[in-house]
Amino acid sequence: MAAEPEKFPNPSQSENRQKPFPLTKLWLWGAWLFYVGYLLLSDVPPGESLLHTQPATLQTAMDLSLNFWFVMPLLFPKLSPVLNPALEGLFNIVVAWGLLFWGFAVDGRGQRIAIAPFLVGTAFLTNVFYLLWLCVRQPSPDPPALPLRPLEKVGESRMLPIAVLVVVAAALVWAGVARPEFGSLSDRSMALIELARRDRLTYSFGVDLLVFWLFQAALVKDDMARRHWQEPLTLWVTRLVPLFGLGFYLLRRPPLRQNP
């Protein structure tokens, strides 16, 4: 017997947007509090907590930012900081993944709190802001009225996932072959693992990848509903395939059918 297709919210029932989901909210708030408490404030993970950040950690964060998207290393190699290319690749993948969530800019329509600060914050502090948006938002399955705002136009553009996936591909290549003095791919990987065992910043990048994967599809069902699109296979690909599944969704989804 064929399985019934997964049902999506009915955008015509506007009262659904105001219906509370206490268990879901409790779970999301719990996830956010655990993330902040465990990763930023506690002494359980490797390295120093946010309350005891050392100058060396701040310098590494600054160096990674200077080498963002490999612009400085490629244009000004003598001026750019020299870091493990695997760490640089990991950093850029985390940032790129966060930028994919800009594809859900229309999710901010009609919310009590604007989505823009959370999208910007996600690019800098990842799940501190992404999980927090999931906590404070209300279900938003209704198509937005015209005209689209500038940020929403960026989010609806196919160029967003294409540009981000190009950056991810470049980050993977950079991690594997850039800066030959760092040795083979195996050497780089082992050095990155060893760094994650003692450095909170590197460790946090790995945690961010896991949390992004767990929650990357949290906004997809509402996004499908506002497009009047039901395709359970695409939903499951987005849920199960880290990063590339989300890029696949943003490339494949149909345009909005906007309310006049």
C-alpha cells in the first residue's frame, strides 16, 4: 500500500499561525539554552569558556575573519595570516551554511520580531542566533504580500544557494590542497582533530555543523506551505543531507505565489 504524502500547513487557515506549540517551543528553548550553556559558558568542552577567553583564541578568530572566503590569502598572500587550511575550510563552511538560512527571509513576515538581525547574527555567531529565531518565531505558512522587500529578494534568488555552494566547494578544495607546507590531507585532518581536542573555537565549529544539520529543515514545512508545494521526498532530502540538502531545497523550490 502506498504511503500517504506528508501533510503541510494550510496557508488559508490563518489562525494556525497563532496556535501555540508549547512542546515544540519547550524543546527549542531547551536546545538553545543547552547550546549556549554547554558550548559558550561551561568548562566541559575543550579549551576556555567564553568567560575565560584567552588572547590567542581571539587572535585566531580575527585571523580567520581576515582570511574570510580566502580573499586575502589569494590577493595578498604575504599579508594574510597563516593558519591550518583545514581550519580555514571548516570556518568558511560553517559561515556558508549559516548564509543559506537567508533563503528563508520571508519567514519574518508578520512576526513580532524582525528576522534580519537573526540572519546577520547567524553569520557571525551561528546557532546563538539561528536557534533563537526558531524559539521566538510563530508558524508562518502564508505567502507574503507584494512587494518583496530587498532582503526577501536576496533570499528568493537562486544565486544565493549557488554562491554559497561554490564557496563550500572552494573551502573543501582549500582545506585539502592549499598551503602545501601543511602536508597531506591526512596530516591536515589529524592536525584539525588535535586542535579541536584542546581549542574551544575549533571545537565549536564542529558542534555548529551538527546543530545546523539537526535543525536545517526547521523552516522548510512552512516555506513549502506558502508556496503551495507538497513534495515529501524533497523535505526528507533536506532533513537528512547536511548542508547540500538545504542548498538543493533552495534551488528546487518553486517561486512564491504572492498574495496581491
